[in-house]
Amino acid sequence: MRLRSRHWLALVAVGTSIVVGCSSSDSSNEETPNGSAGTGHGTAGNSATAGSPARAGAGNGSGPNAGAPGNHTTGMVKLNLKVK
Amino acid sequence: MNRIANRRSLPIARALLGALSLASLATLASVAGAMPGEVSFTPTGLKLSVMRIVLSATDANGNPTSQAVLYTCPEATEEECLVDVTDQSALDAIAEHVGSAVVSVGTYDTVSLELCASGKNGMTPAPGYVRGIFTVESEHETYITAEGDDAPLGIRALEPGELSEPDFAKIGNWSCSTKSVHLPSPIEVSADVATDLTVVVDPKLIAFSTPNVSGGMGGCRGLMNGSARGVCVSYPSLVPLVGEETPDLERFLIAHHKDDPDAILDSKANAYVVVVRSAGSGDPLTAFVRPYYSETSAQTSSNVPYDLVYGGPGYFGETLVSSVHVTADGGVDFTTGGSLDGNSAIFSDFTLNDHKGVVDTRTQGTYQYHAIPISPAGNGGEGGSSGSGAGGTSGTGEGGTSGMGEGGSGPLPV
């Protein structure tokens, strides 16, 4: 049951991404912070139509904006240089 | 053990091959051997072009699987990107420029410093400048680095009573390269968290001068036929560590005897070993080595020919970080060189004090050694004017050139 709910939520999220023109595929696997903006590898529309879980692969979306926000895929490195 | 060494040597060998000038420098510098008039010294200035500093994740073969650029010089040319790596304020300026670099989350294990813009290989000259002063006891001369008609090879002897300061002189035969160093433990970059990475530069004893420097040697400025005194410079050691605290560096000179520890002559020391430990005299983290030259040093087996009795193993190449382990008595065991470096030094228990022990090699058997602590102050080649050797516990008194004969019971003032 919980699993289904999660899938449903995923679909909603995907559907939302259609609205905003998001072309990102599976945001959970994204490695760049702002998705692959406008690269056309999105799947959202097809996923939603098929009712399948939000997985990448099929679509050819062409959204102009960056992909799904909120992915915590970056950190920071503070560099210290010392001569001894 | 051998399998590990072999596996880990691959990325190191690759890094060295990629950094052609570094490889040639290390080899050729070793061939120079030890002889009268030859001294190592610590530069008071060393300007290198720092074009990029890159953090990488690598696979088992040392190939990068992902990279994050921490620093890119804001200028276009190598000459404009020169940094005096002996000047803490210059290093601070880079760190300030970097601030907190945004990188993808993940685990990284290698830090690289690129001397040149991308696309330039080891055949492309790179700018580099060294500044320093050293004394050659056998000649009763003190030399300074300089440029001008009176210093065609980047050095000149001071006149009696002259107090001139050294100037920066161009390093000879210095080419584009990338210095890549593995972290003793990888750095984990987490989401939205700032992680400190400290890179320590050790320029001690990285320059040397001989009466027969060939301008054909990597990092060396001299006549091509090797008939005059010149100066050679090695790449400074870099030690990247996770955290913001500056580690402690425990430095030693190493003297050897083939089989009798009581017959070791400290004046024949020909190697430099540094053990890096966490701040506050904490646990050992890693170690590195390089050759050391004085007028009395024995020729190490990284030279041809070498001193079969006092020469000891070869001290060149990188330490295999994966081989560094803390021993039960607080020392470290570590392996240097690649799998093909049959004579490179392998320590099984290098303790952080004045001590004697046995150093192994892959193919040339064992040697007895004496690890002689070096005090942090002073400059190579400038101490130990006459080898007073007044019974110092550091085992000095064997002639004392290059800062080795000041008597005393403390560490050697190199």
C-alpha cells in the first residue's frame, strides 16, 4: 500500500514536470544539480500516460527549463593550502 | 602484498608517465649521484604555474571516473599563474579564491595540480623560478640564485663579505606536468555540506646543486656538457588530507649500511623521509621519500653505479598510499616506488624518533639504516660547517657537511 502511494506520488511529480516543461528523466539518478535542461531526454509525459512508474527512457520532451529542483546532489569542498 | 603493490603501482606509474617531466626529473636527478661539491638545499622561493587543482575519483587502475575542479587560475597564461608555493600568503590567496567549491557528492581519492593549460604535454616548456642560497664547504663558497651576466646558469658565488640576497632564477628544462597524489583516506563529499581538504606542500631539500649539472636533465639548469655548476629542482611533495588542521611533518635523513647497524656513518645519509601525522603529534597518516645529497652522501642504489656498502635502497617515486599502515609501536610501514622499482625502499616499522632498523627492497635484499631527525629550522647545506661531531645523539660527527656536524644532541639542522 505504501508502495503504491509512493508510485502515485511519483506520477504526480512527473505530471507536474510536464507542466513546467521539465525534460528530466529520473531525477533520483541525476548527478547534476539542475538537471539536464532542455536536452530532450525527458519521459514525464509518457510515463504519466502509461501510468507506469516514473522511469526514464521513452519520451522526447523538449522543455526549456532546468530539471527537477531540490536534488541534493552537490556538496562543497573548502580547500586549504599549507606550506610546511 | 606484492599483488597490492603491483595493482597500486599502476596508477602511480601512469601518473608519472603522464607527467613526463616529473618522471625524467626524478630519474635523472638520481643519476647525478653524490660527489664532492654536491649539496641539497631548501629554496626560499619556488614559483610554479598553478593552472588548475582538480579533485578526482579513480578506479582500481587509477583512471578518473569523475572529477571536480576546485581551482582554475583566473589568468590565461602559465606565466601569469605563477605562485610561490613556499609563500603561505600566496597559497592563502588561492584558497580564498576557491572559497567553497561546489562539487558533486561522492567519494574522491586523488588531488591533481596542473602546471599548464589543458592540451599541453610534457614536451611543452613551463615557467618556473627558484630562489635560494647554499654553501659548498669543499669550495669555501656560498652561492645564491640570480639572473644576469654574472649568473648565466642562474647562480653565482658571493664575494667575500658580500651580503646580497638571492633572486629568483629560471628553472632549467622545466616542462608541463600534472602532479597527482592519492589521499591517504578518501574525501566524502555530502550534500549541502562543506568538507575541508588540506593540501600540504613540502619544499624542503627539493633543490640541489652540483659542479656537473647537465642542462639536459629535467628541472636542471646547467651547461649541456655538464662541465659547470648548476642547479636542479624537483617537484615539491604534496600531501592532501581530509580536514582543516595542518598535519605535522616528521622529517628524517637516512644513512645505511648493507648489514652492520653499528657501522652506519651518518655523514653518508642520502635519503629524506617524511612521515605525516595528524596535528598535535597524532597518528601517522602517510609518508614520502626523496633523495638527499651532500658532499659526503653515499650514492644510493637509484644511481649507477652506487655504493654497495653505504648506498642503501633507492628513494624515488611515490609512496603507495595503500601500503601505509600504523604499526603497533606507533610507527608506519610503507612501500615506495612502483612494482618495477626493485630497489626502492620498503619500511616495515619506521618509528617517529631517532632510530635504527632494517629497510627492505623488492629485489635487492635488506639494508640497515639510521633515521636521523631533522629540526624544522635551518636550511639544507648551510649548517654543519665543519663537522664538529661533538657526540650528538643524532649520530653526527662524521664530517658534518650539509648541516650534519653541528654536534649537539638535538635533531639535525637541515
